[in-house]
Amino acid sequence: MTQLYIPPNATNKIEEEGNIFLGIQGPSGSGKTASTLTFPNPIYALFDRPDLAGIRTLPHLKDTPEPYIYKFYSADFVVNTLKCPIAPHGVIDRRAAYRMFLKTEATKLTKEQTLVTDTWTGLQDCFDEINWKEPRYTKDGKIDDFAFWDAKIEYAEEIHTLLKALKCNVVVTFHEMPERDKITGKILDKIQPLMQGKFICKLKSYYPNFFRQRNRQIRDDKGNPIEGKREFLWQTQSSDDFDAKCSKPLLPTYVPADYNSLISH
């Protein structure tokens, strides 16, 4: 029998539990941010401005500790606290501020913590705000329209590479973009995370877990809605209208939108 060659740096000791790397997509108000509060010791990189105080009044979140936040949505915070310079054209480079945060402070976070980027959609808006202000030219001096999209892909790839290298849990939230028929309103294709450009085809390859956030009314035995009672769920398995990714294939299709759902199976 031929003896197998094992390269000297190879190992068959695979970690059973690494850090959680999760993408969550869903419409506004579906509970994406609320679900991230259930993760251990969350620290938020905020590009949107959620009402975290209001969200924490939900019954199942009332005992969650106050999270720490980085207010990337705030010009004062980015310029005066993070000391991020204003570009010559007057736009604050929040994309550079976030990149630097990932390369410095985020690398110090431990496996007992969670970095939440809320939302990727907001970060992309910050990127676009400055990217389209920086014209790029071809060799013959004409504006290179493709360069803007290339820069967008390069930035997205760099950020996800930095996120994957962190020791802490990582959660990124996304708004979503259903493509509907203009007349019937029927969904024409799978519901995708909201992102322009070719990177959308590669996005989910970075995530071992990519769920859709659902929010539905709780009803009584007669089918009547119970006032003030809603159920927050993650869709963990694929369906006709959504392509999910799940590192734990035995998870039910719908689970409570809670960190414990990921570690209890």
C-alpha cells in the first residue's frame, strides 16, 4: 500500500467551535439589529443610526447589556474623535476610517466579543459618496467609468478579508433588494442583499452563515393577531425566494433570531 504524503504544516485537528461569521439580510424594521444584541459583548460599527435604546425595550432584550458603539454615521465622531481628515473635495472618508478601525482596534477584540457592522448598505453609501468624487482616467486622459466599479469591488474584498481575520464573532447586516414585476408586484428572482456591482455574486462566499431576518405577528388559537406580540426569526435554509448559507445543516429552516440558536444545535 502506498504511503500517503502529508505536507509538514498540514493538520487534521479541526477546531469544532471557531468564531461565528454571520451575514443577516432583511427589510428595514425586520429586527436585524435587534437580533445582534443577543450576541456576546457586542461592539457596533454603526453606519445607520438605529434606536438601540428603543430596541432594548423589547421583552426578550430587556436584560441585554448596553452595547459599545462606534458612530461612523457621525461626522463629528469620525473627524474629531477618530481624527479622519476631510478630503480636498469636502467629503469625509468614512470608508478609510472603518478600514483603519478593522486594522487596529478590531484586531484586539477577543473570541468572547462580537463586532457588528450595521449596515453594509450604509457602509457602501459612505464608499460611494467619496468614490464618485475621485475621477480616474484612462491612459488617453478620458474618465475611466469602469475604475469606479473596480474600486468598489477591491474595497469590498479587502474589508471582508480583514473581517475574516478577526478573532471575535463577526455579524454584518444588509438591507435587501427584491426584484418585482412592475405590474403584478410578483418577485421575479431570489431576494438579494442590497449591493450594486459584480461583488454581489461573490458576497456570500465569505460567509459560512448567511440568513434572512423574518418578523411575523403572533396570533391566538383563533388566528387573531395578539397586540404587541411579534416573533423574530432567522431563515437558515434556502427557499424559492432566498439562498441561505448555514454551517449547521441540521438547523431548522426557521429558528429564533438569537445567538443561542447558533450554539445550541
